[in-house]
Amino acid sequence: LDNEELEQSRLPGFSALAEESRLAGLVKRQTPVLVILGNPPYSGHSSNVGEWIRGLIETYKQVDGKPLGERNQKWLQDDYVKFLRFAQWKIEQAGCGVVGMITNHSYLDNPTFRGMRQSLMRTFDDIYILDLHGNSLKKEICHDGSPDKNVFDIRQGVAIAFFVKRRPARAGGGADAKAEAAVRHAELHGTREAKCAWLDAHDAAGTRWRKLEPRSGSYLFIRRDETSMRRYERYPAMPAIFPVNSVGIVTARDSLTIHWKPEDVWSTVTVFSKMEPELARRGYGLGKDTRDWQVTLAQRDILDSGPARDRVTPVLYRPFDMRHTYYTGRTRGFICRPRAEVMRHMLAGENLALCVGRQGQVVGAGEWSLCFCSNMIEDLNLFYRGGNVNFPLYLYPEPGQPKKDKAGVGRYVAMMLFETKERYGARRPNLDAAVVDALSAAYGKAPAPEDIFRYVYAVLYAPAYRKKYAEFLKSDFPRIPFTSDAKVFMRLATLGAKMISLHLLQSPELDPPACRFEGEGDGRVGKDRKAGLRYDAKDSRVYVNGAQHFAPVPEAVWTYQVGGYQVCEKWLKDRKGRRLEVEDIRAYCRIVTALGRTVELQNEIDAVYPDAEKQTVSVSL
């Protein structure tokens, strides 16, 4: 995918490569290729980093004439995307032609690819998409509930696509040109054998295609209930309600940066920061340096910040699972991407954050569950397969500018993060003014920021909401229907407050817990299948080893998921081989109690939620 030719060389063998490069260049630039076929590599870490192809990809970073606004656009650099972009460019040069490729199917509905989808619609006249599914990463299933299998020995789902250009480029093909391509869609679920047999027996003409009408903004290449979607899209999305947000922190080296106890973190940073880099690398099993995380940069970050004990801070690592880390706020330091522009608000004073995932499809076909809350910084991988986005309730004023040393490196980077809110001054709600104004007009007065937060949390935990909008929650941030009835708003906000208190493990309903730890033993979570972690549905027991168990743990609680994780299993699974201490046992009993009460509260929320959608507030954003 490099459009530059290799120069001739006197080294043996290089002249042949240079000649091959010259001939390939002629094909790329001059030969009118009319058909391009292939199964390009699917590689998020592309080795095709030439300036020419990266320049072509810039076309995909615009949608409706505006920037995508995506913070993380790395998936547009995947090899298969670049090969599709090259094929598109080549057919544009010829004026007509056909592209037929089987690729990763992520581009069909992922929001990051909406500019790509629009661009393809503008270039081609007919687009045929045959989604073969088979994505084990998303835990895709067939209509009968059985696992959906891939046609290849890979975990990533795939799709066959035909792009047909029948005529020269349309006049006025600029940013405002109408996307006119006819997009047709079909899909296959089932076993590999069944899919291959179907493919062998059918061609494009004999396939029952369904015509899609991709809408401006998203340009989805999948089927959607357009009536429901139009209603749903009238509601404000999470980033529009809480404008300041970011994904969770990325450590890049969890084994070094994340620990069970504060003293473990402090011991690690004080020792690690003083070691010879290569010795530290081997001692902590850190592997090779990358562009974004390097041993020397991590050590310098610690030394520049003190080290200071008050930089040891809790981090929500997984649902209900608090760990500890050392946080300075400096990018490419001890923590690879600390997201200080948002996380500082979680450290500056009392605060709450909604933790929401953007793409529900990544955790499988079960009920959407990418929602939790936090009063501390969180990890990107709070949810299964990552993607946690932090929406803080309050914003604190910017701290003073950090001092600089002679090398221009922030010696006291983010030093103000840990000072109190009194030092910063008044905080302000992270709420869009249009949302607050619309609710104020509907209710006669502005609701408290906390009540808006609580209302949103209740809606996101309403089973009726999750079921009704399941298709839309798969591919983008949730949208929130705000009721125009002040009483309904407060009823849901009150239930949301109870749910938040449970999930922060602060609710008085957790004491005494509804679960006990029983049996004689050392409290170690076993690794062996027979004498390790298992669930006994008959007796409602969770065994951590052959002799000790938690009980009662109802099956609905044992299977309950948050963010794609089965919480009761995940929490203990991450502690295999460890001895549960008294605080661990108490925490697990309270988690079981909180989840049991969560199920009950969800039923209470569902009794109120339908009233919220009877009449909603219109928000002009």
C-alpha cells in the first residue's frame, strides 16, 4: 500500500525488488483496473504506515462535512480498512468497476467507521453486504440460542461486500453531496458447515437482499427498526448530557501499576523508581518498551512527583472491585494514559461518575449491562473488552500551571490534583445548559444535578428500557428519555439514588449482609477444578475451595452481569490462589447483598419507567 517506488540498489537481490516495485507502481497509478478481489489482512496494528495510504484514510475521518469527533480513531488504520480505501481509490481512477472483499465486519455499524460508510456510498452506486457474523468476541448467537460459528478459524466476525461503480463520478461530489448508493443487506447465522454450504449454493442474483436506507450521521450498513430509531434519536445522548468525559485510565502494565493494597503500591514505586532500567524490566516482567510506555519514562514520572505517598489512590478496576495505583496525571508516565483532563475531577473533591460503555455488542447477545457508577478514577477495562467511558457529575476549576525543570519536563505534574475542593473553589455541574433549561421549563424549577444523575442511572437500569432499545444500545452511547412529569422524574431519581448507594457499597441495606462465609479452612480461593471456585445451584452456595463457601447466593445473583462480567464469579476468579482476608469476605458478602437488592430495585424501576416515556421533554442541542 505504499505508492512510492524502491530505489535501485547495488545490493544483491534488491534490483529485482526495485523492478517489482516499479511495475506495481505502474499498476497503481496507470493501469485501469476494473475488478479488485481479496481477503485483506485484519490487523489493528498495521504495518502499512506509508504517508500516501494514511493520507487517503483522512477521507474517512469526516462525516457530513464535519470531523468525526472520535478521540480514538486507531481502528481506521486497520489493514483491511486501508485495502478497502485503496480499492475505492483505484476504482475511482478507472471511473467504474467492482470491488469484492471478505473482511472484518466491524465497519458495518461501529461509529468510528461512519465516515468510511458515507465515503463508500458516495463513490459507489450499489453496495451489497452479506454479514457472515461468527464473532466469538461478541459472543454472537443464532436465533435458537446456539453459538454462531465463524467461516474461518478466527474470533473476529466477517462479512462479504460487493461495491459496484457503474458510471463516472457524480457532479458536485463534495462534502455536501447526497449519498445515493443503493445499499442491500443479507446475513447468515449458524454453523460453519451450514454457512459454507449456503455460500456454495448461492450467488448474488439468488440472494434475498433487503434494501437499507442508511441515515445521515450514522450511515449504518445493518438492519434497524427505522420507526423506533427515529423516536430514540430524539433523546439526548450521554455525551450531550454530560459534555466532559473520557475513557478510563490505560495503565499498559497492570502487573506493575495495579495492586491490592495501598502499601503494595507504595512499596513497588519506591523500589521500581530506583532500579536500573533493564533490571526493572526483568524484575517486573515488563516486556519491551513501546511508543506510549517506557521504563525510563515511568521511573522519571515517579521521581518527578516525589515520590509522594498521597499519590497512591484507589481505582475502580472491575465492577465492585477496588484496587490501588500511583497516579500523577502525566501521560506516558507510570500510567500510560491517565486521562487527567477528566480524572482530575474525580480526585479534586467529592464526586460521582457514570461509567458507560459505547458499544454493547462487544459483550455478547445478552441484556445490555455497560453501566456502573464510581466515586474514584476507573480503569478502561472496567467492562468486558474495555470501553468504559467516565462521565463525571461535577467539574472542579483548573489547577495552577505546573512548574518546569530545566529539561522542560513537569516536575510537579498534576501536583494540584490531590488538594481539596476548598483550594480549587466552587465546583460546577458537568451538565449541558440546554438539558437543564429544558427540565427547568418542564418542572417549574431546575432539578438538582444529583437528581439528574440519579434519574439517568435509574433509566439505564430499567429492564424495559434495555429491552426496548437493545438494538441501538449495541452500537453507540445510550440516549435518555427525560420525562416531562416532575413526579415521575423524582420517583425514578429516588430509585436511582438507592441503586447508586448499593453499587458504591454505601447503602445501609447492606448491613447486616444477606450472605455468610461458612466452613473450615484457610480461605484460599482454589485453582483446581474439583476443589476450586464453583457454584452449587441446589444449595445456593459459591464454593471457593473444597471446604468453604458463601451462602446463600441465589442463582439470579450468581449469574447477574455488569459490563459483560458475571460479577460474583469474576470477583473471586480474579483472586484465585489468594487467601481471602476478613475485609475480602465482608466485601463479597456485601456485593452479593447489593446484587440481590439490585434485582429487586430493577423491578421497582420497571413499574415506573413506562410513565417516563408517555410524555418526554424535547431538548434542543
